Amino acid sequence: LLFYTNRKIFLVNANPHADFVVRTRGIGRENYLSEDDVSKRWTAEAGTVMVTESARIPHWESLLGSPLHKAASCGTMVVLTNGEE
């Protein structure tokens, strides 16, 4: 996704120290979010999009509210939005 979209991409619950640039230069740490960070962005910023496994939808609905808007799917992956994007 980092190469194919014109949007800011964030990684959720990922280890930023696994990324060489973050680990060695300290650049890009702001691209790693906790679930709490996602929840804040989801309610505050229209046009937020999330790509996740479909099996995780119940988890995200419990955290972000239900129902979530499913914009697209491919295999086990779904694209969720907090608006009609």
C-alpha cells in the first residue's frame, strides 16, 4: 500500500523497531499507531480507511462502533471506512 496509494499509511500494533529506518534514524515513528490512536482518528477524521482481515471486523466494531462501512473486499481482506468514500 505504501507504494500504490496517494494517502498517508499507518501501521497498527506493529513494532516500529522492526523497521530499519525507524530503528537506526528515528524517522517514521509517527506512522505506527496503537488501537487507541486508531479509535481517536476514526471518530475525528472523515475519510479514514482501514484494511484488515475480515475475521477482525467484530474486534474493530467493538472498538470503533457498529456497523462499520465496508467499502470493498478481496479474499479475506476488507476495506473499511468511516464515511461514504
